[in-house]
Amino acid sequence: MSKKPELATGTVALSVVIPCYNERDGMAEMYRRVTAACEAQVGDEFEIVLVIDGATDGTREAAFSLAQTDGRIVVIDLSRNFGHQIALTAGLEFCRGERILVLDADLQDPPELLGPMMARMDEGFDVVYGQRLKREGESWFKKATAALFYRLMRKMVDIDLAADTGDFRLMNRRTLQHLNAMPEHYRFIRGMVNWIGLKQTAFHYQRQARFAGTTHYPLRKMLLLAIDAMTSFSIVPLRLASHLGLLFGFIGLLTLGYTLFSWLSGDVLPGWTSIAAIVLVLGSVQLLMLGIFGEYLGRMYMETKRRPLYVVNEIVRFDRAAETKAS
Ligand code: UDP
Ligand code: MG
């Protein structure tokens, strides 16, 4: 794991960790609503950790100027774009709160739900995770693929991942300590939190449309996240090999019987079609299985390098008047 640069010590009651990619147009509104929600719950005892994930549209500058006016904001500026899950990891490693709220910068998950989520945690839960009832302003394609993904994951993985959950959740410090102790590079954080166990509960809410900008999760990135999720939590795809092998072995036996029968009845010439079909099917199955092996092998290779997960360019935090910088 990367070393944690020295930040002002001591903990606060609440940290809100927000990974921000290109979110310039939503920053001011996000700041307004998040601070209002936090103040209503914990007064001044909170920090907002903005992780700037290699933004190119002025989000960084917007975050810096917010930090200048408000000492409760910590900006972690990553050296480049590392992706949502890694940016979130960086924020989770640096934050100091007793309780930690994970939020997106685009206000799709309403910060005002902090109150009820805190109340739920007071009932004795370690994690209160948001579960979406309805998603507004997202394409049917996104909703359909997301739904398919969660159904598939639930069938495949050994953990009980609730459907329709994102990274929007409130967790306590002891849960976060376990999460921060997980060094893997291919991170599917909602699954990792679920894996930790302890006392977790769902909190139902309606997902809103983005306040500004467009999604940074196009199909390609969603597929990558899905592959990360499945390979991190399941070896069922590897087992596919033996299942498919058995299936096609059985089909092969049937075909063999048929060939022998044709040979005995003197009808030997036809058969190109079936041979071609068999070769094609087997060839594609073998390639598929090689691909799946490759996915796991590649991940094992990357994990063995034990690289830090991210690089921090600078950390900016204005302690009321004084400025603290570390890198
Ligand atoms: N994000 C990030 N790095 C990326 C892509 C996204 O930090 O490479 C952030 C983004 O700014 C937002 C959150 O991750 O706060 C979720 O992204 P987005 O809203 O685009 O995803 P969606 O809600 O459409 O799944
Ligand atoms: Mg979003």
C-alpha cells in the first residue's frame, strides 16, 4: 500500500469521500448540498475529501478554490486518471472520520439522506448501503445492463451482493480499517465491503438524474468493472471450462456413435457439415476458455507486482488560515 502522507492528526465525526473526475459544473452545488447535509448532522465535525481523479475540465481548480474558503475540505489531487474505484480508495485511505459516507460528485445519490442513514447506523449497524429503488435520468440500456449485471453476480459469487447497490454507503471506522487492509489492485469496492461482513443493512432510496455533465461510465468501463467484479469474487468462470468440456465431450460421443452407425450402414461420404460444425464449436469454446484463463492469469501477474494503487500529486488543506501541503 502507498504511504499515507502526514495530515493533521485527530479524527472528525464524519468524512464524506467524493471521487471527482470531470465534474466542474456540479462542484458548487455539490459543495452546497453536502455541507448543508453534514452541518445538520454533526455541526462542524466533518471533512469533505475530494479526490481529483486526473480531471481535465477545471474540476481541480474548482476544488482548490472551495478548499481555500473552507478548512473542512481536503483535496487529494491524483497524478492522473486512475479510475473511479481507485480514486475512491485513495480518499478512503486518507480520510479521518469516525463514520465515512461515500458519495458521487454528480448528486445522483442525495446527500440529504445522510440524516436517515446516520440514524440507521445508530441502531447498531456497521454499514448502511444505499439500494436503488428507481433510477431517474439514465438510459434504459444502462438500467438493463446494470440489472443484468447484478442478477448475474448474485448467481456467480460466493458473497451475497445485494442487487442495485452502488458505492453510496455509510460505514464506520472499524469497517473501513478492514477495507483499507485489502491490497488488491482490481477493486470492486461495494463487493469488498460486502465481503467484510459485520452488521450491514440496506437503505432504500431513489437515484436521481445527474445534476450536471454526463456519465463517465460508458459501456466499455461498465464491462471492465463487471469483469473485475466477477474475477475478483468468483472462480465460476474458470469452472465453466470443465462444464463446457463435459458437455462437448458428451456431444462428441453422440456424434461418434452417429459416425460409426453411418460407416456401418455404408453411408460414409456425407459428414463435412457435422465435422465443420464440431471443429468450429470446439475451436470457439477453446478460445473462450483461453480468454477466461487469460483474464485471471493477467490479474495474477498484475497483482504480483505489488505496485502502489495510485500516486498523489498533492494534498491541499487549508486549516482555517494555515495551509498544509504534502505529497
Ligand atoms: N469518477 C472518477 N474517475 C473516473 C470516472 C468517474 O473519479 O475515471 C467519478 C465521477 O466523477 C463520479 C463517480 O466517479 O463522482 C461516478 O461516476 P459517474 O457518475 O460517471 O458514473 P455513473 O453514476 O454514471 O455510474
Ligand atoms: Mg453518476
